[in-house]
Amino acid sequence: MDRPVDAPDELEHNLADIEFANRWLGGIAPILRAVRRTGARTILDVGSGSGDVAQALVLDGRRRGFDVRATCLDRSEAMLAIARRRTGADERLTFVCGHGERLPFADAAFDVVTCTLALHHFEPPAARELLREMRRVARLTPIVGDLSRSRLAFAATWLYAHFTTRNRLTLHDAPLSVRRAYVPAEALALAREAGWRSPRVQREAFFRMTLVDG
């Protein structure tokens, strides 16, 4: 969401649509795989929305016998209120209001910093600041999961949204997000400009990509 939403119920339904897509259309799985490879125990999730990705990481750690803790950061207090409610106030989750371009944390404060479906909301100068801050705060690696722009992705997303929901925000934002998304080469260039040490990008199913450092 780039602008405040006056209808909380509409916003929550939009977030439920995003949760569904993250769960079944490749939003969470690539992030889980990347986090597992690092052995991270402390995670910051930037632009956390409803908290579904952070909670999935915590629950995955629990299933594997690890005490994984996650901090959900979002610039919207309304989003954080919804996240607290939808995650059931899990004690392993912490909620902080803040901006991705100015993370209120010390250097290397978290093992891993994740960001899912948020990079495309940032124009290149702000995206570089976001990626620079993620690299600064991550001890091991930042991990970005986002859409990958293409005409096919736009068409498929438009059709998917119009066949699966009546939510005004989803119908507007889903295809717009694809239009605003970066292609993998652009995301990689932004990461290098932001000071990532050895960034690499992986194309994923359902018109997504995962960007990691190292």
C-alpha cells in the first residue's frame, strides 16, 4: 500500500488476498528456503504487511526445533494492528513501526533481513536506500522476494485478480504491482549500487524472483 486506506475491512481483505498468493503462488516458499540455508535465528521482515511471512518463518523454525524470532516492521500502524490480530500475538513476533529506508536498528542487529512484495513500491533512489539499510542491519544476508515485471506477468496477474477476488484494492494493486516491479537485472544492479557484497538473483515460479547476497 502506497497510501493510507480509510476502510480497515477492505484493507484486511486485501491483505488476506496477498496471504493467499504468498502461500500458494510462491511468495513464502523461496524465502523459507533461503532462510533455512543461513541457519538464521533472528529475522527482521521489512514491509511486513499482515505478518504472514514472518510468522511462517517462526513456525518453520519451531517445526525444525529452533527458536526463531522475527521482528515485523511496517510504516503503517494500521497494518501492524492487523498483523498483531492475524498472527495471534505470537510471542516470537515483535512489531515495530518504521521506514525501510531508515531502519531503527544497529548494524548487524539481525541474522537475516527479509522483504517480500515491497521492493516494487520504491522508486530506484529509495530502493537503493532500502537495500543499503537491509545490508547494514543483516549479519548474514538480506533476502528480497518480489514480482518480476513482464507483459505475461501483467496479463496473468490481471486475470488472476479478476477471477479470484472482488476486493477493490487487490483488483487495482495486483496488476499495478507487476507493472511497477523490477526485472531481475534491474534488481541485481540496485543491490550492487546499494553495496551488497556478491548479490545474486533467482527467477522463481509465478513471475517472482529472490535476491540474496552471497
